Amino acid sequence: MRKSGLNLSEAEIERRQALQPEGKTPFILIPAVCPICKNGSVQKFFKSGVYQEGKKDLSLHPESYTFEDPDFKQYHPPLYFIWQCPHCFFSADQSTFEDPVADVVCSTNNFQKRILSQYQDDESFRETVPLLEPVEQREELTFHDSIKQYLMAIHFFQSISSIKDRDALNLARYYIRLAWLYEDLEKSDQRISVKILLDQLKYSIIEYWDEIPLTSKAAMEKALFYYEVAYYNSNILAQKHIEHQVMQVIGRLKLILGNIEEARNEFFKGITTANKYKTELDASFRAAENPDLAREEFLPKISRLEGFIRESQDLMQESKQMLNELK
Ligand SMILES: [Zn+2]
């Protein structure tokens, strides 16, 4: 959670405690203010440590979720990833809802203005929103509810050109998680009923959104597209020193989508960039005046980069084997 260092006033702590539901629940409720319409709402997220993620596959998709308390095993955590304003339907993951421009070069005011002008001037934007609105507010979300929330988040972020064409990291993240959600749906008993609803959605929305991704593969291709937009066009990656991570994700997606040669190239670029960061950190570590402080500051970062490099080398090896098998 990005705002864990938040200093809450006593009144605010009391207000939050009063919100907590009675009875047994895996959720914490949080008052939130919509960054677009400025209305308040109550949003929820899982209490920390209430579930564990299982092993991750090649696209980093957790294959399972285990709740310590068996009473909660009906919950599927990714269904609750997106927060949605019940007034204007702006949707985003929790940290982006609380700070919508964390990964965009744009002021919060400007972000708000651009969304409001979409509502005003863009008919197709306006017409799409009600098609993705929830049918009812429910305590427990279905796959259908949640998929529409992800699509709503994508609809909002895709409507801003500086995000769609440049700072596309959030879009890429929403698309990859949507791809995972479609994969999880295949394993769920809601599979057949939700597919019927999604077919209906496609029929009603296609006039406004012809490339709406309604399968895992379609969403994954969009994720790859927007990771590459962010990689080539956004300064945020360099600012946050996450270029190597994004290159590895691009490589993973290319591998899944069958472009093995290019995937190897991405892993290689990721390793080169991580090595460059590591050399810089090694030098700062050696030059530091206080060795104890420096150890605390630099060693964990250096060790994370070393772990990343080993992992990328394994991925290169794996893709080499895949290429050999194809020959
Ligand atoms: Zn709102």
C-alpha cells in the first residue's frame, strides 16, 4: 500500500474504526474521495496477511490463493483489485485511485479536467460508461462484476492521450490482470454464465469500443502493446529505475505469445540494464562515508538486482530450450 506512512488524525482513526463491518470479514473498509467527482465513498481491501498467493506462472500470474481462515475460501482476491466511484464510476486500483498521477507526468487537476472533458465532449466515452456500470452494488463480486470494473478502469485511462500514448504503465497493468482474470474464470463455475453476459456486452458496446478485449489472449496482447508504449515513450520508468523489470515482463509476454527470439532479446536488454544499475550502486556503496548506513541502504537493493539477473538468465535459458525444441 503506497500510503502506509499516512499520519491519520485521531478523529480519522475513529471514523475508520466506526466503518468496520460487524461479524467476520476478510476486508477492511476505507473512506475514499473520488479524484474526479470529489464525492466520498467507502471502498474495501483485504486485511494484510489474510491470504497467500501461490506459485506464479510465466506471465507472473499467481496460480492460486490460499486463505488461512477456511471461512473465506469463497473469495477470489483479484475480483476486488479495482476500486470504483459509485457516483461517476471512475475506476482504478487502490493506490492509483488515491493518487491517480503517480505513474503519469500530469497534475491531479489536469487529470481530473481531462476526464471531465471526456464526459462533456466525447459521446462515445459517455455512452460506454453506463454499459460497464454495475447492475447492483454487491458485497461479494462475481467475475462479471469485476471484469466490468477492470474494463471501466481501462476505459477511463485509455481516454487520456498522454496515458494511452506515453505513460501507459497503468493501462498495461490493468490489461495483464484482466488477462489473468479471464484465465481464472476458465477454472470457475461461473464460466458459462459469465461468457453469456460478456457476449451480450460485446454486442452492446462494439459500436463504441470495437477492440474491447474479452479473452485472455486479447487482453495479454494489449498488455504487451502498452508495456512497450511505456517502455519506449515514458520517462517514469527511468525515474523509478524499473526499466529492467518492464523489459523482463515484455520478454515474458513475448514468450507466451510465441515470439521467442524477441523475448530472448528483451531478457538480455533487461540483464544489461540491471547490471548498469548494479555497477552504479556498487560504486555508491564503496564511496559511502558511513559503512553501516551504506550496508543498510545499498545491500538489499544490490541483492534484489542480483536475484533479478539470475532470474532473467534462467528465462534466457528456458527460451533457448524452447527454440531448440522447435528446430
Ligand atoms: Zn467519482
